[in-house]
Amino acid sequence: MRKQFSFPIILTLFWFSHAGSMAPTPAKEWTDLWLDYRLVSNQPLLQEYRYNLKVLVVSSHSETMELAGAELRRGLRLLLGREVSEGTDFEAANSLVIGARGALPQSILAEVQQELNAAGQEGYVVKTRATPRGKSILIVANHDVGVLRGAFHFLRLLQTQQAIRALAIVSHPRIQYRLLNHWDNLDRSVERGYAGKSLWKWEELPGTIDPRYHDYARANASLGINGVVLNNVNANPDILKPEYLKKVAALADIFRPYGIRIFLSANFSSPISEKFEFEARRRGGIGDLSTSDPLDLHVRSWWKNTVGEIYQLIPDFGGFLVKASSEGMPGPNDYGRTHAEGANMLAEVLEPYGGIVMWRSFVYDADVDPDRTKRAYKEFVPLDGKFHSNVFVQPKNGPLDFQPREPVNPLFGAMPKTPLMLELQLTQEYLGHSTHLVYLAPMWKEYLEFDTHANGAGSTLASIVDGSVHGYPMTGIAGVANTGDDRNWTGHFFAQANWYAFGRLAWDHTLSSEEIADEWIGMSLGNDTTVLSTVRKMMMGSWEACVKYMTPLGLHHIMQEHFHYGPEPSLDKGREDWTSVYYHRAGTTGIGYNRNSSGSNAVSQYFSPVRERFDDLTSCPEEYLLWFHHVPWDYRTKSGRTVWDELCHRYHAGVKYVAHMQENWRSLQPRVDPVVFELVGEKLAQHYRDAGIWRDTCLTYFQRLSGKPIVGDD
Ligand code: GCW
């Protein structure tokens, strides 16, 4: 039945069925993401909010302050169900006063001086204030963009139905560069994108401005994301041509008032003439040179001119993200130069403008080591201290490639003199694309909280990335975006939560996954307590379930080649070709990749005592068992089951969890928006089918090697 209704028909039916009722609940506005302010349902709170929020006082006028004012006006109108009046009296009771330092009267400044100092360049203060005539609420900051972020924070309090009687919030980001990386191509395809085409309509820009650019910037501003890399790291050199730079500049103009700077991925061959035809990714560039050797003076001046042109158009351009000498992309290695020489050449020309280079460490040159997971460390650690001060090296969270679960990338902690920008992946390349419901915050927290012991106990990944361990002069975090032009932005409604969670953690990595889930659910699905507790439970276990039905016990990279969605454990192209059998190393006697000290010794790249913990079979966490060890099929795991039985158990448990999610979701039918209910239900049905395929394919394949019966109850 369900499938007979197309999406617009469902919407129309829903609208008609509610059109005559007293208080129609509109179908969820997809474009608003977590910002579709709905009337506060808790009556006492609604009265309290209405009483306290009668007047809005906006202290000054700039594009950013206009945005903050408009957001509050709209938000309050929808949340409180009535207009707030505009005022100019900073001392009025029951008012909301917003302003940046320079525009605040002395009386207010004197009261918030300390908090403003603590809020820093990017943060804000939200504070209840006693005026001579009663109470007011201040949203103040050192700069306008802080006020905008504070406005979003304040609205979030109302959306999640928090008390606002005595506010004393000072918030500032723990990490300086908080970026989304788009792997968007100029033809609007998106590498590893599962939510439609690219948001950037290059063919229309700069003349036509899609309103979604504003919606996108608004959503990011609500999270405090302050930079966007527009194009794929497998970069097309054309992005640096003047006609494209004009398009980029148009986007920069839109994003600027939201506190978001533009960055671009640069192709290392850009200075080379297009007449030079190379293979696939090493195509010619857009310049007139025959080389892109970073030490060549012509190459350096080509970049200098190009960067100069960029800053003419985009005075606050952020800098370049570079994938070089990696997966066929050109780079300094082509000329016998190091990554540092390549990165520094770009850093030098960006430096006078305050621009930075983000140089990815995702390299795995087969000549470096037979174990792919060891290669980036071996290439990059010797370069520590050789990069210019405006260069980040950007490693992925794990040493392989965004697997459902990996141990932490050992580069973190091993480059104390080089700021490392953590790269996470929001788009679910290896975690079920936009079909599986997988809440990624618990995974990111597992990485962030992992203690590397780089500088003794307490050297968590988060404290390396935020600069507290090595005192980095700049700090950064990047997330590979999961957005596209799909109506719901991310393909799966629940994938919006990963965008949200990334932004929140980038701002404050100490937030818990539960807190973030609660915020997102409250803002996106409402504050019904049953909805909150049921959806939170679904989300919180969803990543662990995905690990179980895909790659339990430390298995990795057994996905279908190229597509990376379904299982293909039998994929074999010879040992050194990094296909499934290279990674799982399953045979008739056992399973797992021996990376301990008797094997590839990848464990040696970790700090003591992590190294010893991973090295020793008995102390190695079982989550990474088959990542670091090859064990016989009869090896006893901590549960008392053999490794074979444990694999069976986990594959079954993972799939069962998806069935539970389906049941839980069904139970929410009367409580959530019907369109969301329907579409998520359909996704979950496919999720369940495909998780079953993972379980059956993997267990059948491994069984042929273990020779043991598949155990488990379904
Ligand atoms: O995981 C691999 C992906 C590639 C991606 C590459 C990278 C952008 O399969 O699609 O290319 O990682 O991170 O550079």
C-alpha cells in the first residue's frame, strides 16, 4: 500500500487531513533541518517564555546582526506562537538584548566584562541580568558572529524546553578551525555522496543564488562550523580558473555573514599546461608550465599569482586542502620532493594573507611497507618539525580508511611539532551509505576519548587535536560532509543527526553522545518523552550494531570493491593488493591480521603502554582483536565462546538490533511526523534486509574456512 503514494501525495494527503482541525500540525519542513521552530508544547514553560521574552533589543546593524535578529524574531514567533516587539531600551524588563562588545552600553559592558574575556574571539555569553525594572536576557559577544551563535544557542534552549530563569552561559570553541570538507565535483557528482547531487550549482553561479546556500550556511552557523572546503580532494584543477573563482566568491559572500570562510581543494598539478596529458588523475592543469615541482621558481610564482587573484576576489579566503601523492593524485613525490616541501611551497604564498594549508596524510605507497596501515606514519613522522607554521597535516581518525571501527591513527601524538587536523567522515562510505541508520557520535567519542599516552596518561586524541598536549599554535577538525541536494539534505533523515553531532563536537568535544542525541531529537522530532527515550536508545546502539553485522572483532575492509556498501569477504586480487583477503587473512586454521610484534609490528607505532596492550593477545581489546592478531578458530574470547562462535554471535546480534530499531520506530507512529515516520520506516526495512545480507554472506564465507557450524538463533 505504502509504496503507492509518492512523496508529494503523502504531503498533500497529510495537509488535507489536518487542514480543518483546530491546531494543524504542518508536515515537517525538511529544509529547516533541526531549526524548524515549533510551538513549545509544555504549557507552564510556554507561559514562562512568553512572560520573559516580550521585547527584542538589537544593539547594532550589520549583516550578521540582521541575521541574528531575524533568527530570533522568527524563532520566537514560531516557538512562542506570537510576535515579540522591537525595542531600543537596553534596560527594559522582560527583554532579550543582543549585541557585540562595541555596540553595548557601558552599564551592560561593565557587567559582562569577565565573561566576554572568557568567550574569546568566537564565543558568546547568554546571561540573565537584573535591570532596574526587572529581568532581561543578554546575548552578547566580542564579535557579531558570536552574537549569531549565541542566538542559536538560546533558541536551542527553547526548542529543547529548558528553563531560562537564571542563565549564565559562557561558550567558546575548543578547536579553532571547524570545517566541513565536501567531496563535491564540478559536474555536481559527489564522491562518496549518498544524498543526491552537489549543493553547488556551478552552472548557475555566480548569477543565480539558490536559496539553499543560505539554509546551508544557517545550519552550519547554528553549530559554529566556521569553514567549508567546497570541492573534492580529488581536485579538478579548473576550480582555480578565474571563471570558477568568481563562482566561489559568490558563495563566500553568502557564507561570510554566517561566520563561515571558504577553502578550496587544490590539485598539485594545477600550474601544468593542459597540453600535458597524463593518466587519469594526473591530467594537465590550468597553467602554462611543464612541471609542478614545488622547488621550481616558475611553479612558485604561478601559485603566488593564483593566490593573489583568489584574495582579490575573496579577501578572507581560508586556504587549501591538498591530497597529494595519494591514490594517483599528483604531488611532490613525483619530483622526488617531500610532503613538507610540497606543503611549504603553498604555505609560503598563503601566509601573507593569513591563509593555511591542510595537507592530508592519507598516503599508502606500497614501497613504504607491506602493511598498508603503517605507511602514512612512516612517511610523515620523519617530517615533524619541517612544516611551516601555517600548515596542518590532516590524518583520518584511523590508520586505514574510515572503517566501521579502527584503532586510533598512531600519527596522533607522534607529530608534536605539527598541528594535526583530525579528519572524520560524516558521509557513511563504509557504514551503510544513507540507507543504514547509524549515529556516528559514539564512534567519534570513542576516538576522541582514546588515550594515546603520547605525553603520559591523559593524552587523549581530543587533547592532542585541541592543542592541549603539544601546545599547537593552531587547531582544527574536519568532517567529510554528508550533504547533497536531496530534499532532506542527507538522504537519510537520521543522517542529519551526524551533521549536527559533528558540528557540536567540533565546538565542544566534551559533550556526550547522549546529550547531543537529546538535543537533536528534541529539535528535530519534538520533546515527547517517549520519543526522546525511544529514539535515543535506537541511536545510541546503532553504531555498535553496524560494527557487529559488518566487521565484528576488529575485522576491516571486507566491503564490495569500489562501492563499499555490501560485503565481499571473498574479494582476492593477490595478497598485496589490499582486497578483503589481504585484510582478514582467514584460512582453515584461523583468522585475523597479525600486526603484533611477531607480525607486521604495526603495534610499535603506538606509545607505551598502548603498544603493549595491543601487542599482547590477552590484553588487546576484543574490538581490535582481528586487527592486531591472527588467532585460531578455537581461540577463547572473553565471553567464553570460541572466536568462531563469537563471530556468529556478533553477526546475529547486530542484525537483531536493527530489528529492534524497526519495532521501536513502529511504536512511535502516533508521536512523530507522518512523513518522517514513513520514510524512516522504509529505510529501516532496507537496512534490516541488507544487514541480514552482511551476516549471511560473511558467515557463509568464513564457515567454508572454519569448517564449523553456524551457531545463533535466527
Ligand atoms: O576512502 C577512500 C575513498 C575515496 C577517497 C579517499 C580519500 C576522496 O574510497 O573515494 O577519495 O578515501 O580519502 O582521499
